[in-house]
Amino acid sequence: MITGAVTHDPTTTFVQTHQHALWRWLRALGCDSGGAEEHIQDALLAGLAHGALGWSLADARRWLRQAAKNLFFMQLRRERRRPVAFDLAVVESAWQRARGDDDDLPLLALRDCLQTLSERDRLAIELRYRERQSRAAMAAALGLGEAGVKMALRRARARLLDCITGKLRENDDAR
């Protein structure tokens, strides 16, 4: 019997989707880690207040990145500090090449492919990557040993990789 089903409200999913990329963005701009955490929280709250839950992933990323940058630059102005000397256009361009905003396809493929997994495999993936649970905690929830959890995750990731690769290949072929 599988126990411990994972459910997330849209706000939690929104925060988890955007917080790591925003942190990397702010750090790329020269923000210290403590300031980055503060600006991320403020940008996410502002995004939620502006209805970002209803936006496309690319639109939300662009808006949040701009909001976080503005918050960081406002802090610098308040403290009468200058940002690290760099050309913002160059940083933006490099960010777009490395990360981009229009990478919805892999995430959509992942969401579709997660639905093709068995209930147990899907729960294992959710416990590991959404809940960040240890193998011991996952073993208790799934009724497996730790070695069984390791193998279940390995198989589930392989199935996801095959499914996602296939969906992305289909999309490339359709272009």
C-alpha cells in the first residue's frame, strides 16, 4: 500500500518553480546570498499579488527576473552603492543563451511524462524532488527498503528520460 500522497497548492508550486533561477540571476548580478533571499521573497510576493499564477511560465520568469533585478538595484541606491561594473545587456544576453525564458517545452513534457508513471513511481519522484525526503523517509512511505527506493528512483528517472526525449524529438520533427 502506498501512503503519503503528495499534494501542492499552486502557490507552493509557483515558488518552487521560480526561486532557484531567481537566486542564480541575482547572484549573477552581484547580489550577496542574504540579499538574494530577501529580494526573491519580495519578487515572488509581488508576482503573486500581480496575478502571476495565471501567466505563462516564460512571462512569469521574465517579470520575476525584472522585479528581482529592480529590488536589488533599489537596495544598491538606498545604500549608495554601485553595482559591480558590468554591461547589463551582456549579462542579459548571456542569461538568455544559458537559461532562456521560453523553455516551456521540456517542463510540459515532464508534466505529461509524470502522468505516464505508475502511482508508486510518481510518488517516489515527488517525495524525492518536491519534498526532498531522504531515502529512509521515502522507504517508510513507500513500504520499501532503502535499496528498493534507490532502484525505484533509477527506473522512474529512466522512464522519464525516455518519455521526455521522445516528446521533445516529436516536437523537433513537427517543426
